[in-house]
Amino acid sequence: MHLYGRPVDMRKSFDGLYALAHHGVGQDPLSGHLFVFINRRATQMKVLYWDRSGFCIWAKRLESGRFVSDWSKAVSREMDWTGLKLLLEGIEPARFKRRFKLPEIAVKAA
């Protein structure tokens, strides 16, 4: 799946999102990949995909929070299912931080 790294007008529907996927991302929308688009305020997301009989659009609107915290750091990129799931839950995959760090073991010389 591919994330489009710039804000998108959410009034766009099938043809507009198809054009962004084809020209903006540089991929074939008929490939079956998912194409993720986010609006300027980063509160709405649309996913365009081809299911062998036609295009489908899935949409989500957040009631609070944002999908992207800083558009200047957003880039168009390929992502996996885990990255999309994290993004849908409000966690930016690019800002991933480890919650656990192995402690350093001090070696004593005898």
C-alpha cells in the first residue's frame, strides 16, 4: 500500500484519487494496492483500492487527534499493513520509539 505524502482535498472521489495514485504516487491503481490519502487538517483519511470489479473507497474521520502531526515531514512512501493499522490508531510509524531498552551490563575486571 502507498501513502500519499501531501494533503488531499477530501471532496475528491474515485476519478480524482485515481489520478493522484497514478500521477502523484506513480503507481498503477489497477494493481490491487491500497492508496492512502489524508486531508490538510489530518483528521480525515480515504483509502482507494481496486477489487477486480471496480474501485472502492474506504473513509475514516477522527473526532479528536490527527493522523499526521507535521506535514513538512510527511513523504509519499510504501507502507505495510502494520503501518496502516498504526496510522489508523493514531500512531505515526515514522515516529516509532522503543518502549523497552536492554540495560547495559557493566563488565568488571577481576
